[in-house]
Amino acid sequence: MKKILLSTTVLVASAGFAAAEITISGSAAMDVNYSDSAAQKTTVAGSIDLDWDASFAADNGLSMAVHMDGVTTSNADVSLSGDFGKVTFGSPSNAEGTVAAKGAGSVDLTAENYITGTTDARWDYTMDGISIAVSGNSNGDNTSAGLKYTSGSLAIAVATNNAGSNVSWNGVSVGTTLGSLAVTAMAANRDGTSSNGVGATFDASDLGLGSVTLAFANKEGQANTWGVDMSKDLGGLTLNAQWTSVNGTDTASAGITMGF
């Protein structure tokens, strides 16, 4: 993704802040979408996404960062980093996302039992290959915690979520990389209902396909989902294609994305 990088100097009343670095990045896409189950099976769409990031470094070792999706301040994340780790206020992702297997198409392996509670605060800390994440909201009705251990190409993660009303989610994932092949498997349980999934991503450039992801997900007593996702660099443009099948119902899409 090509980024436009702007640097400026921030003047504040107290000394201790150096230059601020602002990055604007985004993408524009044109897509053709297909769904077996929709009344209008084939549709076309255009979309644009802009992300804004700014970072500030202080002489005392603290740093502050701002991230905003789109152009509205309601989607802004502001974080403060130091020896204590990183604290983020705004709308950070839930900490149970620490447990994840790569999905394909609309196969979101974490989302098989994902708790969709709101989050407005998160703490992250990393030390000696161990990453810790804790998140929650001001209402106290959605808390999550995740722990991930990485050693070489091996990554093991566990996470838990509680969204109130006795709704609980627990999950574990194991991932590794073998050459150009990355594989992750996960299992989760939500209030006695289990799910599992596996995703594999490999470099198929020699076949002219770019990066290809295959994924499978299963939820107890419900759908089996298969997915294939392909992404190929066209030199400034990216060709994307995906196919998903849920109990025999197919969806597919293909499009070109311009990143900047």
C-alpha cells in the first residue's frame, strides 16, 4: 500500500514533545458480488476507505498515538504507550481477538462465537514473546482478556470474553509457518456450544494467483462453512476474489482495489 507521509512540528506550551508524524492511507475498490440466496443475485459496488494515524514522542519515553477510521472523530482510537505497555481509549478491538485463525471470504473463524459487545478501553503488554491484552467498556457489560505466546514460527493463544447476562466465550488457537505456508487452527466454546476452524495461507505466485487462503469452520449443530480467498498484486492495483459456501449456499465476489 502506497502511503502519503506528512511530517510537521507540534508546538506546545511545555517542552518535551518532538515532531509529530501523520500518515494518511486508504483504498478504493470496485466489486462485483454474487449470492445464491439474494433476490438480486449479482450486484456491483464502489467504496472508499481512509485511515488517519498520528504519533507523538515525548522526551520522557512516553509516546501517544491516534488512529481514526474514516473521517469522523467518533471512530478515533487514542493510545498512550510506555514501560507499562499501551493503553487505548476509543473503539479498540476486543481482546479475545488474540485467538484467531485466518479466515477466507466471509469465513471469519474468530467470529464463529464472537461476542459483539462494545469496547472503549484496552491495555496491551508484550514481554519475552508473551503478549497480554485486556479490554472492556465503561458500562462494565463486556470484558475480554487474551494471552499469546510466540516462539519462532509457533504461536499459541488463549482468550476469554464475558458480555454480561451469563454469556461467556472461551477460545484457543495454535498457528505455525512452514516456508510460504501459514496455518492456524482454533477451537472455541460459547455457553456450551462448541466451534472450530482452520485456515491456511500460501504463496501461489508461481501459479499466477498471488496469495491464496483456504478456510473451514464448523459450529456445533449449525453450518459448515468453506471459503477461498485470493489476492494478487497488479502493480499499484490489487485483484481480489473470494468464494464461500455455507451448507451448499454459495457467495462469491471479485474486484480491483487501489491502495494509497
